Amino acid sequence: MKDLMYFLTGASFGAVMALIFAPQSGAELRTKIHDTAERDWQVVQEQWQTEMEKVHQSLEQIQQSLQKQEEESEESETA
């Protein structure tokens, strides 16, 4: 999440700097900003998917660990 915040901050700063120093017309600038925003949004979505997959994997590992501990506890109670 920290990396995502850094990315969004950098993207925002870059967009502002582009607006300030842009030698293009308004229409060209809007098109360029739109294209950049779409590309950045795709990157954010990909990062989100990657992080969600990591979270799901971690949850599965925790769930498996809990099941294993539960089975071991039941076995020790019956012994």
C-alpha cells in the first residue's frame, strides 16, 4: 500500500508539472493527460490485483495452518 501511495503522489506531481510546463494546446494537453491517466489507472489495477492475490495466498496459508492445528488438537485430545 505504501508503494501505491508513492506512485499516486508521483503521478499527481508529474501531472501538475506537465500542466505548468506544457507547450501544447489545450486539446492536445487534455488528450495527453487522458492517455496518461488511462495508462496509470491500468498500472494501479495491475498492482491491486497482484496485492490481492498475495492477500488471498496468505489467507489460504493461515486457514490451512489453523486447520492443521485443529486436527492436531483433536488427535491429542483423543489420545
